[in-house]
Amino acid sequence: MTQSHTFCFSMDVELGIGAEHSVVKRCSDPKHARRVMVDVLSGLRKTGIRATFALIGHLMLPGCQGHDPRRSPSIDWWKMDPCSSYPSEDSWYAPDIVRMIDSEGHEIACHTFSHVDFASPACTPNVARFEIEEWLKASGNMGISSRSFVFPRNNTGYLELLPEYGFDRYAVDGGSQDFFNPSLPSPYPSEVGGMLVIPRTFMISEFRLSNPQKAGKLSRLLMHWKKRGGFFHLWTHEWSLASRRDLMILGNALKFAGRHGEGIGFSDL
Ligand SMILES: [Zn+2]
Ligand SMILES: [Zn+2]
């Protein structure tokens, strides 16, 4: 890190993929997702911040005809798969979003192929390998490579597989309470077992921002970061930014961070 004020912005891009997302209306609204992406990318462009977008691999497919159920997780996400193509099923396939992100020079990270919790007993070693290998295939077909990994729900598992597939860094839930504790160092990325572990300081979600106390906490954290320096990692999902107000608060946070620090992706750390 080259500056005393380092800022990361990352977004997990999920749309309707994964058993838990495909049943939640706001996750599977493809129009909303695309409106959010245009807005966020414009905010990043204006503030000169390079960001990391953790994509579910299935979204990178132009289309599919289903997947091998013997290697798929026991949760039945693959039964919901429309086995169709973009743009007719644009909450399951989003090569347009991948191109938008990539053409702006942002980083694309692995968020598994179908959003399987790597810490769940349903995720056998075969499933974990399937999830990583299919992600690499889908991203490779789009000319994208990555060394950064974001675990679904930030639950780590099969860490030993990551370097085997070329990943040398991953994000974890950072715990913003530590950030305020003056006796603790700022939660900087640290090296553990040869991997760079990148803490996520604060998550923006509509649940938080509709609550003025939580929105106020983001402002206080950013002021604290400005005063003390160090590392600040703001993250969210495209479906978490549910309202204009959420987008406005994020836009203001990006402006503040761009003015007071250097906004970089995981691979720049
Ligand atoms: Zn599919
Ligand atoms: Zn996720």
C-alpha cells in the first residue's frame, strides 16, 4: 500500500443466482441490478476509485444447458436454473454486466460459481472444486483472470484449494467495532498462511441505511478513517442498494473516500 489512507470498495454481484437469491424478489430483479451497476460505475469513475467486483460465475455465462448434478451442491439451485441464455433470462446470465465492469478497468473476483457456502457440510471437496473450476472456465471464456476470492457469506472453507487455482487473497468480515477501538490497530490486510486476508470494514445494506443510526455510523467510520488513516473497506451487494437514498449515500461515501485517500482493488494491495 502506497498511501496512509487506503480505501477499498467491493461489491458482490449476485442477481438471481443461488438458491437463496432466486426466491428473493429484489435479488432477481435484473432491471434494478443494471440500474445500480450504471450508477455505481459512474460514481467510481468520477472519484477515480478502482474497485473489486466479486461475481458469481454463472452470471458470466452467455447461456447454459444445465450442469452436472453429481458435482453440484445438494441444495437444489441447479433445479431452478432456467437452462436458457442472455438476454431472455438476464437475472441468471449477465455477460453485459461483466463487460461493463471490465471495460472500466475494475477487478473481477471469484464469488464461486453458484454461491455455495464453503463452510456448509453440503459443500464436499468435489463441490468446492466444481465451484472454482466452473468459475475459472466461465471467466476464462470472457478473457478475465483473477487472484482474488470472496467466499459466499464471508464463510471460509477449503482455503488450501485457493493457491492451487491461482488465488492468493480473500476477503473476510472485518468487524467495524474493532475499527473504533483505539487500542487495536486498524484492521489492515494481513498475510496468513501465504494468503493475503482482506478485512471488510462496513457493509452497506438497505436495512442499515433505512436506519438513520446505521447510516450515521458509516459517516463516523469514514471521519475516523480520515483522521487516523489506515485501511477502510466498504462493501455491498447490487441488490442491497434498494433505493435512490442508498445510492446517494454510497455516492457520497465514494466522493469522500476519493478525496481523502487512494481507492484500490484487492489485486493492488
Ligand atoms: Zn446454468
Ligand atoms: Zn454473496
